[in-house]
Amino acid sequence: MSAPARVRALAEARVDVGGEWFVGLTDLLGVAPSDARFAALLRPDEWRVARLFDGESDAAVIAERASRELGLASDDSDANRAFGDSGASGDAGAPGDMGAAAIDALATRLSDSLLLDDAPSRAALERAWSEYRALAERPALGPGRDYPADAFELRLLIGGMVADDWDLPPPESCVGAWTCEAGLRVARALHARTWAALRHFAGRFQRVLVLAPLRANFAAPWIALDKPLATPLGAVAADPELVGVFGAPADETGLAARSSLVLERQALFLRVLMRDKPAAFVLARPPCDARESARLDEHLARALAVPDTLLVVAADLAREHLALPGPDVVPRTDRSPTRLGGSTGAERDQLLVTHADVDRARADDRDAVDALTRIDGARLDALRVAEPSAYRAASLALLASVSRTFASAHPDSRGSLLGYAQASERGTLIAGASVLIH
């Protein structure tokens, strides 16, 4: 029995499938062969066992470790009956019986999906990385999938979104903004608020730094896109000074920037509203310790010290995958804004509700937004440490670093809340905010 290879760095999400909780795995490098939302769905006990794969221990040893560390039985006959498929019935949150044969089956399944750090996966990554490096531009991924493929229709969509808030009073000043990650349809109001405000400063800035969380534990602390980002509206040029601060990716982890729709969505607004501005698009993972945190702060400070740089952070507060019936997007039922509370009292410092149930606005969302409007990096970091959700913690880590950097460079900086939203699309609930940083 060979030793299963380690699981690659993957994004994970908690997913409700028919009333049972599963772990949805996403390959951020984009080589896993999947047309579904997730490259694999595992029961929680399967995922806990998969994380025991170390490339050295065979299935029998892993079964013993699982039995000892996780309280799983290691009888093969019981394990093979209990293992089943991802859609097996029973309590998906409780440990099942997993013996050596079941663990071998799990390893085979993950290897076939190119989710292990083994020979098939490495070959696919090397091939994809070689093909990508040969391209002059990072190709667009969203046309026809995330937004209209026709350039004219897309320009009308982006322009129409911003026109929704065209009468937003010009802010007095701006050094950056926090906006959402989610798609243009589900988070239309937040995208519109952010860019309706930023458009007033198109002549003030000469380059843009777009940051988003990297939601997998890669060895690299960040991944910068070092080539133009193509869109149906034209390519956004790479800013050499900003890219130079973070450095070009040295290996196939650079494929994460190729596969990110979050970065691409911001590029669409840049092409319509700041079309001549070059940009650096950077994904940053949560720091592992104080040294990594200080390193991220240092590089952000160096980037913002490049003259005339606008910072845009795209980071949602929550993304929950739920098996909920109903329409794709739950419309707003009350078009009048509702206050989130505890913020700065600046213009339009209000809660914009795009989900029918106003009561679902959570206290931790309020705390995070309030901390950012106060540019309180210490508070955001405290929220991150106490946060059980890896998704939210990644966003809070990036926002904490941004807040510390702004507080150091601009001691009088503050944030104005332009909008907060909860919305659902295709069974996924998202929560995000739009904050202008002065």
C-alpha cells in the first residue's frame, strides 16, 4: 500500500447538501478537472483524514492515526460500508468508520481530481504554468460565465451599475476603498457604490493596487499578477513599480492570479472608469505569525509610497453555501436604506440591505465594518484571532494590515461606510461592504 501524497493547498468551504454538511474543496490554481462549483465534496471526517496524508505514511498507518487522533474506527469492513460517496446519508458532521481500504479509496479519488501533491497533479501544474507563462496577457475568464461576453453589452452593464449611484456626492478625499468580491449580479449595489465614489478621483491617481484575500495556505505569502489582465473591454496594463514591490511569482502558484475572477471584476471597472491607469493585482493569504504580518505591512507601505497609488481591497465578510430553495437572487424588499450603526456619521453612512431578511445582519459584520471605518487594525486583528471561519479570518487579516498601513502613513485617515449588503445567489449567501477610506 503506497503512502498517499499530501493534499495540495486548497480553498475549503462548509456546504449544506440536502441537510448534511460537507466540505467543498476548490483548486485556486485551476487545474482540477471539474465543471461543478467545487472540485470535490467530502464529508467532514473524510476531510480530517485527508489532512493526515503526509506522503510518508501508508493507509494502514493513517487509519491508526485517525483512530487515535480523531476517534475513528479502523475496521475495514465497517469503513467500506460507511465511506460511500459524498452524498451518503447519515450525520456528515460526525466521524465515520474509516479503515485502510477506505483511506486508499479517498486517496485515489483525490488523486484522480488532481488535488494531491503527486505526479499527475505536478505534471498538470507544470503544463498549465508553462502555457500561461508563454501568454503575453492574462486571459479573461469571465466572459459568458461571470458577465456578458459582448464588449458593448458589458460596457452598458458596468456604466449602468455606476449610474445607479451617479448622484452620490463627490467625497472630499480618498486614499483607498474596500469593496466586495462577489459577482456583478449578486453584489451590484456594492460595486456601484464603490466605483461611483472612486470615479471622482480618476484624475487624482496614476496607478491602482487591487488586493484580495488568497484563501488557501500556499507557501508564498502573496501572488502578484505580472502581466496585463485582458478583458472584453481591453487589457489593464501591469504597473511595473507596484508589481516590483511584491515580485513576480516564481512558480506555478502564480496560476492563482490567472484563475481569480475577483481580480478580473475590478479590472472591468478600471477599464470603464480609469481606462488608462495601470494596476497591480495581488492576492495575499493570511499571515501565519507576527513576522509574516509585519512583512505584509511593510510591502503594503512600500506599495502605497509609490506616488499617486489608489488602493482597492476586494474582500467579502462571509460566503456561506446553503441548500436553500427560491430564486437566484433574493431582491431587496425595502428600498430605503437602514443604518448599520456604530460608524462615522459620514455621508451615506448607512446599511444598504439587499437581502429580504434585515435581521440577518450579524453583529460580527457590524464590528468589522466599524473597525475599518475607524482604521482600527488592532481591533480587526482581534476579530480575526477570535474568528472560527477561515473565510472571514482571511478577509479580516487583509483589512487589518491595510488599516495598520493607512494609520501609519495617514494618521488622520478614516473610513466612510457607503453600503453593506447580504444577498444570495444559487444557494450561496454573501455579506460584504463598501467603505471609502479618506
